[in-house]
Amino acid sequence: MEELKYPIGKYQPQPFSAKQLEQWIIDIKYLPNQLENAVINLDEHQLETPYRPDGWTVKQLVHHVADSHMNAYIRFKLGLTENNPTIKPYDEGAWALLNDSKAIPINVSLTLLFALHTRWVAVLENIKEDEWNKTVFHPEQKKEITLWHLLGMYAWHSRHHTAHITALRQRMNW
């Protein structure tokens, strides 16, 4: 079950390096393409299939990535323009149950991700090395989180959810 939940493993923080920075920005930059390729040619029945028992459907997963990455983009902009701002947590499980995640076609969120990631990468590519140490405060976790840590988390998140779909396709022989 752990393999179904974490097909690429859990996020492992990494120390700053130019090489790691380049890889994580590539992960963010190409997430829309990777996600689109992961869902290509899936029919409605397949899109309504949970990626694991008691998990979200593929459709909900695609919409979740859009929701999550919109929040991420805002968190980065806040972190870059304010001094340790408090970020707004949200109930991602409840968001996945809202009608937009259940009824709207995934191409809407895929299109949103292409536009969002274009803007996000433009921000990421211009962050100076010392700015990666800027922080945001997460009130649920009760801790400061660096922009560097956030970048790694969202790069992992991109690969993590794409792998949920590709692993499901492989298991189901789709």
C-alpha cells in the first residue's frame, strides 16, 4: 500500500546546489507536459478510477495538482515580497470533493497548469541564491519553511502525482 501511496518515495529535503536547483526547476517547468502525457487517451471511466484504494480519482488528482500549484505560486510570491508571511493552509481533501474537481473536464486544469507554470518558472529562474533562504510561516506545521524547501517539495509533488497516474496505467494495462 505504501508503494501505491508514494510511488517515487517520500520527499527528501536536499541541500542547496546549482545542479539541484536546475533539476527542480525542470521538474516544475515540465509538469504540465508530463501530466498531460500521463492522462492522454484516458476515457471517462478511466478518469473516474481511483489511483489506489480509498484514493482520489485520476480526474480529482489532475484538479488537485492545479489547486496545489496555484497555492504554491502564491506562496512563492508572498515569500519573495514579504518578511516571513503566514501562508494559508487549505483542506485539499475537501477541495477535491467540490464540484469543479468532480464535474469539470481535466483539460481545464491542464490548460491552467500550462499558463501557471510558465509564470511560476519565470519567477523561479530569477530568484537569487540568497533569496532561497527567505521563509514563509506555515501555521499548521508551526514552522518557518524556506523557499528552497518549498521548491523541492513542489518538484517532488509534480513527479509524485504524475507517477500515481502512470503507475495506475501500468497496473491496469491501459
